[in-house]
Amino acid sequence: MKCAEHIAQDAVATCQTCGRGLCTECTSIFDRPLCEPCARQENRSAIAHNEKLIGSAKRTLVLPAILFPVGLTLLIANGAVHDVSTFFRAVVLAGLLAMTPAGWSFLNRYFTPGGGYIFLTARWLNAFLHLTLSVLLGIVVGPYQIWVSIRDIAELRRINAGILAGGYV
Ligand SMILES: [Zn+2]
Ligand SMILES: [Zn+2]
């Protein structure tokens, strides 16, 4: 078999994806035997996949980014802030509000708001308990999710930049 790119050269390996022949030079371009078109294709799908993950990481940041300023604005507009300590309290309350959806969806993996608490028969009591637990869980889960999302976005962007810098896209 001859190299698909250099027809004068004998193939020493084949592309792992399409099976075309690769000469010594072509075999050493990538970290494993791949022809150039297949490597570009693979890089493009890797970038697209990472972009999708970046998109979903960004979506987890949207709700807190909206709820925190909205909550703080509402508290200020309703006269809840008149000095440093009431401002601090308003920041904490707005933070709790912003983190609660993360606690809520985390809790939903284990209990459904309507009927998950078999020891409580009243639906409103279930809902109240669910909301309370969501607020408490949100204190831990919310900041953790924000940190993970920001870290993932940075890491995935770094990976994509590395693929683009390689030139085979
Ligand atoms: Zn190939
Ligand atoms: Zn070649």
C-alpha cells in the first residue's frame, strides 16, 4: 500500500479512522496514526462537543446571575436597607434566593416536591419542607455549581484554543 498523501512513499501504517495508507512522515504528524482529513474532522467534532458543554455550563450561571441582582433590588426598593448591617443582610438574603434553584434541582434528584416525603401527608407541608431544604442545600450546592461551571468553561475554552492552535481544524 502507498501513502494516500505521498503516492511515491510506501505506507507504514493506516489511518485509524478511514484506513488510508500513511507513510513514515504522515504517521508522525498526530499522536496516533490518522490522515489529515480525519484528524481535522475529529478536531472539529471535539470543538463542537466542547462548545455544547460550555453552553450548558453557562446556562447553570444564568439563574443565579438574574436572581441575585433582582432580589437585592427588590429588598432595597422595599426599604429593607438603611445601613451597613441591613445591606449585608439583604446581600445574604439575595444570595440565598439566587442559590435556592440549585438546591431545588439537587433535591429533586432524590425527592419529588409533591409526594417524596412519605412521612408527611399534607401536600403543602411537603412543598414547604422541600423549599426549606432547597434553601439550605442551595447554600452549599449553589456556590459549588457556580465554581464548577466557571472552572469547566475555562478548561474547555483552553482545550479548544489548544486544538485551534494545532492548526488542523
Ligand atoms: Zn483517515
Ligand atoms: Zn505521507
